[in-house]
Amino acid sequence: MNKKLLAVALATAFAAPAMADGVQIYGAFDVGVLVRGGGNADARDTHTAVSSGMNGHNFIGFKMSEDLGNGLTIAGDAQFGFNLDSGDGTARNTGTSGSTLRTITSTLALIGDHGVLVAGRTGGARAAWIKKYDPFGGFGSARAQQGGEDYANNVVAWVTPEILPGLKGLAAYTTDLEYQDRPTGKNNLGSLYALALMYDQGPASAVLNYEVLKNSGAVPGDGSIKVMTVGASYDLGVVKVMGFYDQVVNLLNGWQVGASAPVTSQLTLKAGYSQQKLAGNGRYADASDCDKIGVGATYDMSKRTRLYADYGNFTSGRCTISTYGGNHGSVLGSDGQGAAAAYGKWGTNMGVRHTF
């Protein structure tokens, strides 16, 4: 096992490839055009806007790593988000925040034979698995409707060394989960416990994730919220097939099946079909299913510059298009394309993403 692994945010639940001792600056710029319309009681009908972050976060990040000897490495990682098209750095476009950056993740980890011990502000494990097994990575008009992104403060987590070849475990705890799966009337003060088994070996990948949120909100029956997520993928070479099933007990459940096919070394085609169903338990009077089809493509102009295009369409239900499932911890773009400002039964986006 490589002792020089660099720990990253809990959202990945893994240790990323090594970097040399010192500090690395990295990040991404992402901007394009978003068109949405159909089925809304809105005089605009079809809405077109320049938007950003539709293939991934716009951010600037800093990584550090130092060999402590005796098989130990300390590593830090911090990412700060912004909206490329507006300069707004808050979680929502209020029009008053200027260009303030907002912390996406910030972690410090100790890596060794024990695995990875990490603490700080991280992405939620459930959201990470949904993004990993969604061919669109949780972004864009075609992303899985079940997709989302939440962030937790005050996290401590342990990623085990390999239990069996390719198999690792994850245990995490936080006293402050920021709006995870927030039903109406529930506040965000509560502890979260998460356990997961993760398998990555050759072309196969899978995860089994279980979480319990101990809520301190005032809504009766919300004392404990249980989350279960299962995902898997298999790379056949000509196509990579993937899917997940996700359930927030008594609140919602959903699933997706998808595929990603590298047509050439530069061009990749993607497709997915997803469904989300609300539980209709009193707070959610609308228990209709939301069925969604999505297709997309990416074209790598170089190792760091990518063109992308996506199209998503709801074939049933009352859901609406958003290009990013989260509304906390990062940024949504000046058009407010996040979950809180979704619009239209269909949507398409195209743009360019450059990483450094």
C-alpha cells in the first residue's frame, strides 16, 4: 500500500494519488449556456441564460502533503467555490455578496498503515456515491434526479486499509450535518453516523452505505432519519455500466441506471434513466413519481480542457430541471440553477470546462 496517498474530502471516501511534499494549487473554470422550458406556469416559457458550474464546481483549491517518517503522512486539502459567470461566491445568488469565496471542503488527514484518519468539513457520503455511479457525475441537465450534494461540518472519519483485496471500510461521525435531507420544519442541528463498505478492483466497483441522522428538530417523528445507498459499476471497455438505489426511509427513494461509452480517446457518450419517489407522509402531499431520461457527451480537447453537452427530460411527475442537486456548501450559478430554483420539464446545457 502506497504510504504517500493524499487524503481528500470525505465525499470521495478514498485516498487520491500521491503528490510530492509541499503545496499544490489546483482548480477548475466552467461556463456555458443553459436552456430550460416546458410545463411551467411561467410567462418566460423557455428560458436561456449564461450559467456556470454545469459539469462540476468552479473552484480554487490547495493541497499539502508531508512525509512524517515511520510510514506516516499528513495531508490537507481545501476547496473554495465561486460562480464564474457572476462573481457570486455564496450558496445562493443574493446579489449582495460580491465576490466572496465560500468553502466547499477543508480537511486534514493522517495516513499510514492504519488507513486514513480525516477531520474537517467534507462532502456527504451519500451524495458522493450518487455522483460516483451517475454517468453525469451529479451535474448538468441530464443528472440523476436523486442527485444532490450536502456538506457536513465537524466531521471525523476513518477509511480503513484494505480488508480484502479491493475492499475498504468507512466510519464517519459529525455533530453538525448541514441540511442533509431536510424536510419542511426540521432544523439542521443533529449528529450523523455513517458506515460504508467500498469495493474497487479492476473493472468492478461497488458501495454499500448506511447512515443515521439524529435530528434535534421540532417536527414529531423526525428524531432519527435512516439513509441507505447501494451503487455499482462495471467497465466493459467499450462501455461502462452503472447504477444506484437510494432510500431516505419514510421520506423518499430513487434509483438510476446509466452508461458511459468512450467512442474515441476524446469523445465519450453518456445516457441514464432515473426515478425519484416522495413518500407522501403528510409533509409531502405530492407523492408522484418523477421519471427522467438524460443523454450527454464530452469531448476532451486536451488533458485539461473539455467541451460538454447534456439534455434531460422529465417524462412524468412534477419535478423540474436543475443542473446541480445541492444548495449548500458551494455555489449554484447566477441563474440559480440549483434545487431551490429548478425550472422546466426539459433542459439542455453546453459549455467548456478547464482544469489546472
